[in-house]
Amino acid sequence: MAKSTNRFFQFTGTSRNVRSGQLWYPAADVYQTPEGWVVKVELAGVSAEEIEIDIQGNSLYIAGCRKDHSCAAGVSYQQMEITYSSFEKTLRFPSPIDGAAIEHMFENGLLIINLRKAA
């Protein structure tokens, strides 16, 4: 019990422990459907305006940035585990997807992209 409690009281405020600034790669799930593909990307805290989606050949490229808007200037951190920086994710499909109709939405911290096969 003491070990698990201690982790809540370790103050690590040194810059070598900060994960901000690193490029990060969000987790993604890909599903094939009769209509095409559904892609879910875990992007909690990312605003829709910060996301770029591009398709080339059989690759879907997703990039953007998660920013920390909740902290005011002059605060010092006590613990920092969430990465606030640029991210990117490239997903490769078994066949070309350029020409697919793209629809996307945010739902509970997930970016959901529907890629519908071209007619």
C-alpha cells in the first residue's frame, strides 16, 4: 500500500521529466465495413481546429496538436503525464482509399472517420 500511495506524492518538477514537446502517436482502431472503413483515433483534449486529415494512395495521415489551455502563466507543475505537443498517425490500408468520401466527427474524446468507398 505504501508504494502505491507514494506515487501520488512524488513531485518531479524538473524539465528532464516533462513529456511536453515530444511528437506523440495516438492510438487508433480501424474497422472494415461493407461501405468502406471506420477509423477511431484517441484524441482527448484536441480541438477540431487543430487536426489535419489527408489521404494519398492507400494511406490516411492524421496530424495536429494538443495544447494545454487550462494553465495560466506563472504556474509550476507538480506532475505532468499528458503530452501537449504535435501528434501524427499514418494508417495504411490494403487498397487505395483516395477518392473515398470522408466524414468525421468527435465523440467522447475520439475522432471518428468514415471512409466510404467511391461509387
